[in-house]
Amino acid sequence: MMQTWFECKVKYQKVDDNGKERMVTENFLLDAVSFTDAEARIIAMMQTMVRGEFTVTDIRKSKVAEVFPYEAGEWWYRCTINLVAIDEEAGKEKKLRTIYLVQADEVREALDRLEESLSFLIVPYVVSSLAVSTIADVFPYVPGEQIPPVRMPFATPGLGEEEEI
């Protein structure tokens, strides 16, 4: 099954290292079947992670082909590779650009993990870029995972309570 990754930007109050609250906008990557599913999943995830209000400011399809998570790794590295394929009809080489995310602590470790994760490839490839990404966290799809109901503060006449939707 092909995964469709969505990048979601979320703006919320975060406590920094000095203990001060400040407004931040962070990017999250999640696997979803549609924009609606992506919005529902990011809202549900943020409700468990953030105290207070938050705003989903942007959702867009990501160009990331695959994610390689590792237990040990603080940063997500965006790795771009160029695959070399031969177009037999035209008789020319064709470069295909593919983007991966790899979790690691440093650039060298990210490169090693990328090469390990791509060891199944039989076509030659070149790593054209490798840099720390702006992705704060990744939420892959987990089969059987239930999205908790989204709690929205809707005022119901006479009740004044939150309502599940």
C-alpha cells in the first residue's frame, strides 16, 4: 500500500528551555488518506500533546516518498537522492528525484542510516542533499488505531458544554 504523507503546520503556545511560554509554528508529517483525514488526525494528535489552544495553519501533500524512523535519533533529516534509470525507447539516462526522511542525531549517522535503508535498491543512486528538516515529529498510520473524537468548544444553547463531533 502506498503511503500519502501530509505536512501540517500547527501554531501553539510552547514552553521554551527558559520556562517562558511563546507562540511557535511547527511542522508535522503524518500519513493520511485525504486532506480531511489529515486534519482530523493532526487535531487529535495535537489535543494529546498541547495544553491550550492551537491552530492548524496549513496542510499540504508532502513530496516525501518514505520515512525511516529509528529509536535513537533526535532530528529528522531530509534526504534527496537521484536514481538513474535508462529510458530504453529514447536510449537516454533519466534521473528520478526521490525524497526520504531519516531520523538521526547527526549528518553522518543520517547518511549511514539512509544507505542502510536503501540497501535493497539495485539501481545506482546519488545522494544529492541531506539536511536537517523542519519536521518536528512524524505520525505514521497505525492499522486499527482509533482517532479519538475531536472536542470542539461549541456553545449549545442552554447547556454551555463542549460537544463531540
